[in-house]
Amino acid sequence: MAAKAAAKAAAKAGPTSLEKEQMFGMAEKEMEYRVDLFNRLTQTCFDKCIEKRYKEAELNMGENSCIDRCVSKYWQVTNLVGQMLGNRPQI
């Protein structure tokens, strides 16, 4: 009984210093992943959709459409891969 009471008290006390550090590390990795994903998406769609020699200051209709499709497909694939990896059996 005393062990259960101690466990409940510890749970109410909040995360330990080690747990906070682990949560911070995970949040930091998640942020790095998202920044990398955004940078790769931006570079991939830019390379695919924007002409190397700029003709106009603004994107034209074709470039806008290409970027819309590229970003949409990139997110679909990223989400699909994430789902597939999430459904894998743990090793």
C-alpha cells in the first residue's frame, strides 16, 4: 500500500528533472525534423517549379500551380511514409 501511495504522490509531483530533460530533447529533435522537412520541401519544389533564369519578380500562373501540386504531393507522401513507419512492428 505504501508503494502505491508513493507512486501516486510522485505522479502528482510532476515530471522529474530527467523526464523534463528527455521531453526537451524530444521536442528539440522534433523541431529539427520539421525545419529539415520544410527546407527539403522548399528546395525540391523550387528546383522543380521555378525557372533558373528569372523573368518576372512575381510567380506566374504555371509556377504557382506547379508549387501547389508539388507541396501537396510532398505532404501526402510524407504523411503516408509516417503512417507506414508508425504501423511497423517494434523491433
